[in-house]
Amino acid sequence: MNDVPTADPFRATDWFKSSYSAADNECVEVSCVSAWVGIRDSKALARNLLIVSADSFAHFISSLSVARSGPESLGTAGRADWH
């Protein structure tokens, strides 16, 4: 696995939030840089961000889908599509 990048590459990228987020910007945003995902609090942009591997983030999203829909929601792919 590659070394975890610093926050610098994430500063120049686009950030995305869930379509389920409220209009008052109280949500979590994500950004992808290479094989990494940056996660930040939209109401505290000056704070540090969390950087995880894309595989770990996909597993996390998949686990949310399973918790919501049950294990049968994984299907044959074994994880939810988060792109």
C-alpha cells in the first residue's frame, strides 16, 4: 500500500457531500485523490481531515448499506458502489 498522503493534495480537489445533506451545510464531505479518500466536516473546514484508503472507505460505505438493508444488499460484488 502507498504511503498515506498529507492533506495538501486534497486542498485543490473538489469536495462532495451527500444528496441527503441539509441545506445548512451540517454534513461530512469527501474528496478522492488517487487511491485515497479525504473526509472532512463541512462546518469546520479549517480542522484536520481524515484520510483513508479508497478500499477502506468502500468497506465503510458497504457496512452502512448492510446495516440499513441487511446482508443481502451486498449482492455478488461484496460492497456498495460509492463513486
